[in-house]
Amino acid sequence: MGDVDAAGAVDKMSFEEAMAELDQVVARLESGAAPLEQSIELYTRGTALKAHCEALLKNAQAKVEKITLDDKGSPAGTAPFDADK
């Protein structure tokens, strides 16, 4: 991690890559072994990774479709996913 800019290449990461690095960041922060300045860098990087993961999840949710059923319970097509329903 070191001197990497907090936004450095985060926007190019897949969800899985960002989550794996976020897990590493959290583990290092929780260990308490990092000096203060590095902890701040780690926290900043973690914040960028978290925001990227949330954006990817929101984008994926917008693409999810639910199967609609007709009056007989048979599949009739699809409709956009609505998390509020």
C-alpha cells in the first residue's frame, strides 16, 4: 500500500479485488501494528475501497431483474428489481 494515492486504481478494480484489499486494510488497522501516519493512509484507502464496492453493488442491483408470474403462478417475464417492495 505505502504511498499509493487513496483513489489509485481503485476505480479499475473488480468487486472481488476491492473487497480482498479492503479485508487486508481492515486486518492491518485492527492489528494496531501500523504507525499513526500509515493508519491514516490505510483508513483513507479503505474508505475509497468501501465506496467503490458500494457503487459496484448499487450498479449490480440496478441490473437485477425479478421474474414476474401470471395469475396461474407461471413465469410471465421479468421486471426491474425494486428493493422497496
